[in-house]
Amino acid sequence: MINMKIDKTYVEFIQSIKRQIVQSRYAAARLANREQLLLYFKTGKMISDKIKAQKWGAKVLDQISADLQKELPGLKGFSAGNLKKIRIFAEAYSPHLTIGSTPSNQFGQADSGDTFSISSLLSNQIENKDFYGAFFGISFSHHFTILTKIKGWEARIFYIQSSAVSFWSLTVLEHHIENDLFSKEGKLPNNFHNTINESLKPSALKVFKDEYLLDFIAGDELDDERHIEQQVVLNIRNFILQMGKGFCFIGNQYRLEVDGDEFFIDLLFFNRHLQCLVAFELKKGKFKPADAGQLNFYLNVLDEKIKLQQENSSIGIVLCKEKNNTVVEFAIKSFDKAMGVATYKTSTDAPLKMKAVLPDTEELFKLLE
């Protein structure tokens, strides 16, 4: 019986075993995922080639699925519907990925002896080894979602790599695709060119977006900035997923004191990749030049009083409902503190085409009554 007064050495010993178990499980899961993707790719390609060669109809997938079930009772993942997905998966990647390549192009090898390589069709856009790791780092469901919802290869590569690096769940991936993260990344109006170290500029441009989807806020709640802030705090996990990787929430209405006067930052974060504080100021309406002045003041105080010596200078983002990019450019270009201006939309901001056919709120209530 171990003494209740467990010493520090024993606790560290248990934690060490725990880490080994977690790492082993993670490695096993990655290997299993890799094997599944290889199996689906090879199976899908076999089915696709055979259907084309024999000129079989689409109904043959039902027969193949039924026969596989007879041969392997209880087999999962090979229903007629999933075989269709597997075929789509293989046909999409076949021009770019190969199984059983020459040794010079081999990046990995399955237990079955199969090798996997990426053709030159993609090598001009990305590093092969990086894409190889990302490709096997996401599930088949992730791949199928990307293939069916995204058409361009550049965008597909972006979502594959982002999903793998940031460990996006399928729900998060779908959310970012719906919000068109690929098009919005790096489009934030900013003054980073003159205010951020050269080494950090590429990362900063990727971290911040031009538009954020606050789909947890109702349309009738947008008139009160404090209420918007409260909803963000209540849904902070969703908001952080919107922002991207590396953000840690520090607090809302973060208090600053300057010679006896108090000031409050709406939302304060720390970004681990940029190693800096990030202040968000929420505005219910259209961006005004005065908003940039207010944010610049907060950043000066943060760098002087809050920032640690080893950290980089703080970055600020004005998050507003509307903005004129030309006005933003003139408002922020003379400040020496890094800042940008982004907009937000809610799930109630229906597209114009939908607004033309949807009843307004009052009509909807009448219909419900």
C-alpha cells in the first residue's frame, strides 16, 4: 500500500507513463488513419479503373458492396454509398498521387510494402514532405468534405494543411470552408509593413482575417457593444476557433491604469505563435478614424505597462460591422503600433438572393401564428 503522502518523484513517474501512453495512442491512431487512406485510395482506383474498362453502370457499387459483405461478414466502411465516396476520393487524387513509386520519391512506407509519393503536379506549390504529412494527418471525412466543397487545388491544399496543423475537427473545417477562410486569410487591412519585424510579418498576415463569423449572436443583439462582448465571452471557444491557431484568452474589459485614470480593453488575448498580446476592440457600427486612435492608445499602454520583456510588441484589431478600406488605410498608416481593421457578420446576415425570397421578421411571426 503506497503512503498517502506521495512524493514528487512518484507523481512525475506517473505523469511520465501517462505521456508514453498518450503518445503511443496518438501514433497508433495516425498509423491507422494512414493505412485507411491508403486502402481507400487503392480500392477506389481499382473500382474506378474497372468500371471504365468494363463500362459498368453506377449500380455495380451495390453489387460490389453486397459481395464484399458475403466474403467479410460485418465489414464496415464499404457500403455502396461509401464506395461511391472512395471512388471520388481516388479519382480526385489519382492524377497527383501515386502508390508504389521509385525509391527517390518515397516519403513513407506502409506495413504492406506500399509506397506513396506526390507527383510534380503539386511540387511547385508546396513542399512534398509537408503535404505528405498533412495528407495523412486528416481523416477520410475531412478529405471528402474538402474534395466535394472546394474546387481549386490551391484552396484544397490550404484546407488540408490547415486542418492537419491546427487539428481542426470536421465541424471546424466545415465552418471555415463556409466562411471562406482561404479567400480571407491575409486580406486584413493593416499597417504591419511598417510596424512588425520582418520575421513575423508572414505569420501575422496568416493569423488575422478580414472577416469573422459571429454566428452565435442574434441580429437583434447588435445594437449594444457590451452585449456583443458578453456573447463573445460566453462563446469564447467558438470565437477562438474563428480567429485561428495559437490564441489564448486573457480577459474582457481588461483594466489599464494611466496616472489614476482607468481604461478598459474589450477583449485581450495572447498569441503563442506571434508571442505578443492581441487587443480586440468591438464596434457595433461602421469603422471611424477615432477607433484607430483609441486602439493605438491601448497598445502604447500595453507595451509600456503589461508586455513582458521577452514578448513582441502588441497588436490591435478593430472588429466592426462595416468599414471603408480606403478610410482604414488613411486612419492607421501613420501609427507606429501594429493594427488592423476587420468586420464581423452573424448567421442572420442572409445573402441578398435569400433576402429577396424570405419574409421579414414580422411576416414570419404572422406565418407561425
